[in-house]
Amino acid sequence: MSLADDLENFSRIPLFAVFDPRAMNALAFRSETRVLRAGDVLFRRDEVSDGGFILTAGRIEFFSQDDSAPAYVAEPWTLIGETALVIETTRPVTAIAAEPSTVLKIARAQFVELLERHPVTAARLQAVFCDRLLDTARAMTAFGASA
């Protein structure tokens, strides 16, 4: 797959759709590729996060407890750990490769540095997060009114 293909796939991920082309290039070049075998653990529930991942090939299953069935299955070009890109948090689930898989790791420190170097992208990303917060507040208000 070419860099142009990767960049097109990155832009399909809602969070990255607002990135300017230079910031998208920087993101692609600064990401660390990790290859997982079926059954490899990407991360465990309650681990401290240090960034996010983009699944580029394979499938990752997410388990909320010691469930036998996954709570969610991610397919290629899914962003995993979006919140961990901007703040330290703990992983809410365990993520395990269901088949041979490839992820791109985006370290939080690199992501923050990228936003500092690309202020237009940072402003766009801030607007995305603000819109999400407003949508959540509206939904909670509507939920409270119907209760």
C-alpha cells in the first residue's frame, strides 16, 4: 500500500479528517508500526495509556471483563484509544488480535507535538471536541427532560 493510500485511509477516520495535509503526512511518518500475531495482547484493561493506535490490517477484539465473547471487534482503519492521544487515562478494556494484525502506534507526546507544530489542525481538532461535548450535553439534557 502506498503512502497516498495510507493518507486517504487516515482521512476516513473522523478525528483525522480535519487534519491539514502536512499534519496528516507528519502523523503517518511518526507512527510506529506494530505487527501482532493472532492472540497477541495489544493492551490490557486498567493499564495506563500512552497513546492510541490505528488498526491497518486484521481484527482486534475488545473484552470488558473476562468475557468469553468480545464486547466489540475493530476492523481496519479504526482508531483505538482516541482519548489516550490527548490525556493520560487507563484502558477500559483488553484488546487482543483476533488474527494477524497490524497497528500504527501514535504516542501521546508525538501527537501533542504534532498539534503544536500544526496550529490550524489543532484548532480544527479543538472544534471537533467542542462539538462532541455540546452534543453530549444536549443529549444529557434531553435525557433528563424525558426522565
